[in-house]
Amino acid sequence: EYGEGSPQWKSRIEGEFAWDMGFTLIRPEDISKGLDCEITPSLETLPVLGVDVSRSKRGDKNTVYKWHDGKLRFVEDWNDPNAMNTAERIHKHALGLAVSEVRIDGVGLGGPIADRLREFAQGKYEVYEILGGDPSPDRHRFYNFRAWSWWNFQDMLSRGLIDLDPEDEDVQEQLLG
């Protein structure tokens, strides 16, 4: 299953796309479309920050991405167990990148960080907590908000509507994982 010639071998060892990886939501050909896509964001719209938070000192990292009209770019990741430091850092990115929204994983530690960001924002940007377990906007097709979000991301990616940075190997690996 994982030996030489397997899809995992092709993608991890040979660095090639393994087109026969079986059922997976984000397929290598979707990633390929995202890497080939070049989007020039409108001057009429503002970017949005997406934030995943962690309290780990050495493991998972706080991670920030910028989304602007389908162009997805890595901003920064860091380890800091202090939630208030994390909130300040996110706020500085929000101001520096002139975003309209900060969307943060609101489960667990993300909730209090979102509360602090709202205090910092003072109307300069909106803060939205993303709760994957919340109901789906399309309850007939998707169990929860997380499933709906991932399906829509894959759909946009497969239609060439998302511009992925070819230099961002981490996002490619995460999407294929």
C-alpha cells in the first residue's frame, strides 16, 4: 500500500503527482489547477485574513493566510502560548494588510482571541469566528459548516478559481493530507 510505486511513494518520495490516490476530497489535479491559476485581485475589494490558532510552544503553530478574490497567500506562522500576544500579532497583520475581515477558528483558544481582536479592531475590520461544527448553509447536502466549507473550497480549486502560491509547499502538503 505504501511501497515503491504506490501513490504515496510517487507523491512523497519521487515528488510527482500521484493521479491514482483513490478517494480524497482535494486531488493532485486540483492542486495543479491552483498552482497554474493567476488571479489579480480587484482594487475595489479588500483582503480577508484566515487564522488558525494554537497554544503550543513547539508543535502546532498559529498560522495566518490572506485571501483576496481567490488569491490565497501565506502570511506568517509562529509559536506562542500567550493568547494575548497572538491577538496582538494578528491585529498588526490585519492593519498592515488593510483587511476587511479576520476569520478565526473560534473553537477552544480561538474564541477568546477573537474577543480580544474585536476590542482591537474598533471598526477597522470585522472578526468572524469559524465554527466547523455549526450547521451547514446547505443542510440537505452537508452535515456541518466544515464539510460545506471544504467542499466549496475543492469546487473552486477544481474550477481554477483559486490561485495557490507555487512556493508554498506546506499548503500543498496540507491540502493533499
